[in-house]
Amino acid sequence: MAQLFPKAANQIAKASVALAVAGAALAAALVMGVIPRSSLVTRQNEAREQPVQFYHWHHTAGMGIDCRYCHTSVDKAASAGIPPTKTCMNCHSQIFNQSPTLEPVRASFRTNTSIEWVKVHDLPDFVYFNHSAHVNKGVGCTTCHGPVGKMAYIWQEKSLLMEWCLDCHRQPEKYLRPRSEVYSLSYEPPAGQLALGRRLAAEYKVKTSTSCSTCHR
């Protein structure tokens, strides 16, 4: 009986199997590695639409308002705190008090109804994060939140993936700054950051906490 397939068919079959395996490996790498880290999933660098477009750069770098004026519990509690409308009205009952843009703020104050702000840094429910534990150990606001003094609208500067958290937890000396500079929006790490970080880690009693229960409780 005559041969139905040429000898080259064997090579084609082997090449097809190799391509299928390579394609499956590439698809797995995309699903497991690339896609979860993409901004489509993490929403990194994406500004969020808010009920009132609050200009952070104007209030912070422009007017010099300290982070703690609005985020009053950042150094005392797990949550940094969202300012009540009264905090806004401390100024805006006098300044821009007829601005149409700020009508939702005035309406919130009149009706004693909270403004429904859209959360930007939204960690999963299974992740525990304590703001006070970080800022009191010398982790600056801009280390996690990025250059908020230059942001018109706040966006998520970092990925918030576990690998990003672990990088700091494993080597905190790369990121620590003096407590007096924690709320500074213009602070730049010095050339000797590692030496400074090691000294601050010892002074502030910073531990390299990487056990699962540190964040997953």
C-alpha cells in the first residue's frame, strides 16, 4: 500500500505539538503573571471620578494644608479617615461659597448627608492595613500614595499587589524617613538612604514582618 503521508509530516506533527505546548505556556504566563499585574486589573495610575473633583495639589502643595487636617486619624488608627463635610465648610463657608462646583458640598452640609466619595486605594477585604503603624514607623505618605502634591485628581500610584508590600516589609530601610518628614510632600530620599534607613529601623524598632498573619487576619 502506498504511503499516505510524506516523511515531512512527522516533523510537522512534532512542530505542531511543540507550538501547542509553547502556546499553552504563554497563555498560562499571561493569565498568571502579566494580566494580574496590568493596570487593567490593578487600576494603577487611573484617576477616579468623584462626586466633587477635589484638587489635592491646590490644597496640599498650593496652600500648604497638612495631610492630617483632613485625614485626622492617620497617625492614630488603621484608617486614615475621610473628612466630614464640616471640615470642607470650615473654609468654603467663606471661600467660593457660591461656586456651582461646590454645591454638592453645601448640600451635604445642609442635609447632614455624607458625600459618597469613590475609594481610590481599595484593598481586598482579606487584607488588613494599619495606617498608624506605618506612619509612626517612618513610612511617608508619598511612599505609598505617590506625589499627591502634584496630583490634580488622586490616582493609585502603586500596584497594591502583595509583592509590592513585601518589598517594603523585607527591606524597610529602603523606604524609611525621619518621622518629622513623614507628611512632607517634597521629601526626597538622600544618597545614603540605606544607612539612614537602617539607623531609623533600629531607632523606631521596625521589624521585618513577613508572616501571613501580619496582613491576612
